[in-house]
Amino acid sequence: MSKFCGHCGSTLADNATFCPNCGAPAVDQAAPQQFNQPQPQFNQPAFGGAPAMGAAQKTGMSKGAKMPIIIGAAAVAVGLLVWLLIALLGGNMESPIKDQIKAFEKGDYALFKDSLTAKGAFKETSEASVPSESTFVSHRNRLITSYGEDLKIEYTIVEKEKVDTSSYLGLVDEVQKVKCEFTITGSKKSGKVTKTFRCIKAGGKWCLSSYLF
């Protein structure tokens, strides 16, 4: 006598213990009986399996949870873009000021020279005005004698004014007249120095018109 599933009516093998169609336990049935049609199971796991995904069980972050991540990623992208533009365009007006300060702190003549050197058509003129390495060392030794080997220099821009570039015969892109107050500290003493100089942009690179100390 054939066996039938009491749940879905499928024909079962004589030795079947579970229905291969719906998974219900097999019981002896002489003929198909009234059974319930299987319904989509969204929330209940199948035998031996994980819960089926249904409309009511969709997972994922809400829009509110995603927003900080999106904003953070956008901020990082903008930051990288700004950094790339600065790198490609030769930094900003304050870049050579910072470089020359670091050069005096560390005794780096190459960095000192770079802070006074432009690019493009004005490069040769700017290079010609760079003090020699011995002059740089002499000025740095004077600072060390006054403030100590561990000297640190900070600066504040007091005034800046855009300068007419006509006297540069079209060799530069932009000129800013800058007045800075430098605070120099070391193991021997601390002090302030005020210096006025020009920041010159030529060939996409900013440089200084003179050494600061």
C-alpha cells in the first residue's frame, strides 16, 4: 500500500520517515487526505537551514546610520584633493616660511635654499639671490648662541598686502608683502623678532624674497 504525506499529499516511499517535499513526518495514509498547501515561509527556518529572507526581514543600515559614513568618506576625499592641489601647485604662501623656520631649527641648508628659490622664468633670478651655505651657518650659529641648540621658532602673520607685480616684468604670478612676528625659544632664553618680507609665487611655487633671521 502506498504511503502519502498527511501534510501535502505527496507520495512517499514505503520506508520514508519524512516527506521529501515539505519535510513533515511521514505517517501511513491509504489515500491522499485533505491537506494544507504549503505557504511561503519567511520567518521560519527550513529543516537544517537558515531562515528564508522575506520582505519583513530585510536587513541593512538605515539611511540615518549610513549618513555619517558617507560624510566621513566625502571629507577624506576632499582632504586628499586639497592636499593634491597644494602639492601640484607648489604649496601655499606660508609654505616657504615654514620651510625656512625648519631649516634654521634643523640646520638644513638645502631646505633653506629651496625656501628662497622659485620656478619658471623667475627661477634663475631667485637662485642668484640665495645666500651661501657659510652665510646660512653663520646666521644659524648666531641664533644658537643667543637661544640655545634646542631653539624652536613659531610665527604669527601680523599684516599682509598684495603687491603690484608690474615691476617683476611678468616673471612672477603673485607677490604678497608680509609682516611676521617670530617667537624664538630655547634653553638659554626666549624672544620675539619682527620681520617684513615678500612672498613671491612664480612658476606655481611660493618662495621668500629674503632670509628671515
